[in-house]
Amino acid sequence: MTQRLTRGQKLVVASHNEGKVLEINELIGPFGLEAISAGSLNLAEPVEDGDSFAANAIIKAVASAEATALPALSDDSGLEVAGLDGAPGIYSARWAGDTKDFAAAMKRVIDELEARGCVSPAARRANFTCALALVVPGHEPQVYEGKVFGQIVAPPRGTLGFGYDPIFIADGETLTFGEMAPSRKHELSHRARAFELFKAAALPLEG
């Protein structure tokens, strides 16, 4: 059974990605939790050698929970492109290299799709996946996974968001995640969908 968090409780966001930490903080803020990032605590980044988003999320949350003795929430997410057989997938961050150059990573996605002849919208189907892992000391890890489907567009559009957002348009939308207002992205993103499951199971009850 999931351990429900309580208002006023400290929660470590197990990430050094400030864009990701900002999004998670915006989502959990209304529930009265005091969120601190692993980066602000100078925690070492663990080796993410899992074979799935869920496995890597658990690795990060366990590392932060063990280092701080506090509940820890981690996010592992990435872009899965059908025409690239699911790549970059769990290697989405690694495609950006040590300098986190997502402009280069987006160019690689587009170049590899073109090299495979994937030029039509149907051939550029993709999805973002997010696995949120919650580790409360003394309890088993819990994972909540969300996905949002859409397609890859080129060239990149917009300067909002982070990562691969400028080349992804969600189904039913006309703007990329890089052009979309953060409030709208939070309504339909993969992270928002995973968060809804996390909210129902683990966040403090409202009211």
C-alpha cells in the first residue's frame, strides 16, 4: 500500500535538471509539501543503468531517500519515436551529451528520421513517457507512469519548455510543447498524466 505524504513534509525531488524540478515543484506546490532538489543538496547523481523508465526512476529516488532519510520523488522521462524503433527512449538525456545540448539531440532525431525516409506525419509518430517513482523510507518504491502521443515536427519550434519539447506536437494540438504556455502543457503532458496517478495515491488529501 502506498504511503500517503502529509502537508508540511519535506520531499526531495531527485533530479539535477532544473527544468524538470521546476515543473514538479509547480505540480506539488498546492499540496503543502516543502520540495528540495537533489541538486541543491549536492547529492551525487547515481548511475542510471536500468532497462526502463520505471527502473531508472526508482534508482534515482532510492539514492536520494537513502542519502537524506527523507521521502524522495524522481522522474525518468524521454521521447520514444516509432520510426526510430523507440529511440532515443531511456537514452533521451544521453543523446544530448554531457553538455545537455538538446539542439544537437533534436537535430539527431530529425536527421535519423530523414535518413530512414520517415518524412510523412504518419511516419513521425512519437510519444513522451514519464515514470514518477516515490520512495518513502521503510516502504516499497511506487511508480506512476504517464504517456502523451503525437508526432515529430521539423524544424524545432518555440523556446519554452525544455529537452525535446520544440519538436513534439501532441495529438489534437497545433503548438509544439516548446511553443505552448506552461499551464497548457501541464494539463496534457506525460508528466501531468503520471502526476495525476501520483496525486490520487500519495499526495495529501485536499480539504
